[in-house]
Amino acid sequence: MQRRQRRRRRQPAPTPTAERPTTSAPASAPADRAAAEREIKENWRKFFDPKTSLEDKQALLENGERMAPVLRAFSGDERGGQVQAEVSRVRFTSPTEADVTYTLSLKGAPVLPDASGTAVEQDGTWKVSAKSLCALVQMSGNGSASPIPGC
């Protein structure tokens, strides 16, 4: 009988914590969520500000250099020079991507309330995603006649 007791002592019972995985789940937001949200809101405001130069807008657009033709088409539209955007909600989907809810205004009047877009972190800067700009170009009608390189 002593042999059985010794065997039992040699084999400790597993504890519930030993069976839990030790790796953490991937982060769904940047390390400094508040700073990233502020940057997204500010960069979207700047990007859609008619006073912001085309060069500065390109720096705030995902793949800005490659997307220059799309940006020129958007900015060349009479309405493109009269729009502004205000971000009302940012929901991070990863450390480098976020869903953005914004209102697009034309001459100060809301024309596209609660619109959906995305922001991406690229080269250390939160930018308006290329797909968000392409969606607006398509809605404006500038992208329907012929495909615009980049979209």
C-alpha cells in the first residue's frame, strides 16, 4: 500500500492554471489608443480641408504618391474643393487599422452624415485609406467613366 501512495506523490495533479495558454491574444489597438485617435481625427480634418495643399493631402493619404492621380481627380472636382470632414468615431480593428465614422460637409452643410471609412497607420502616420478616397471618387461620378489608376 505504501507503494501506491508513493506513486501518487510523484505525480502531482495538474492545476487549472497550468493548462491555460500562456500567449496573449494579438492587440486590437495601438499601444497609445488616445493619441492614435486624436491623430486620425486631425489628419482626416486636414485631408478634407480645402485649404490643405495637394502635397500635404498626399502625405495624409495611404500610398499617397501612387494615389496621386486619384487625389488630383478628387481635388479637381469642384465639390472636392468645398468639402470638409469631421470624424465622430474611431474603432480600432488592429494596431494599424481603424474603422472611421465621419460626416462629410459641402460648404458647411452635412451631405454625407455617418459615412464609413478606414484609417491606416503607414510609416508612423495615421492616414486616410486609399479605399476610402476611392469610394468617394466613385460616388462623385469621377470614377465611373474610366477607371482611375490606383482604385
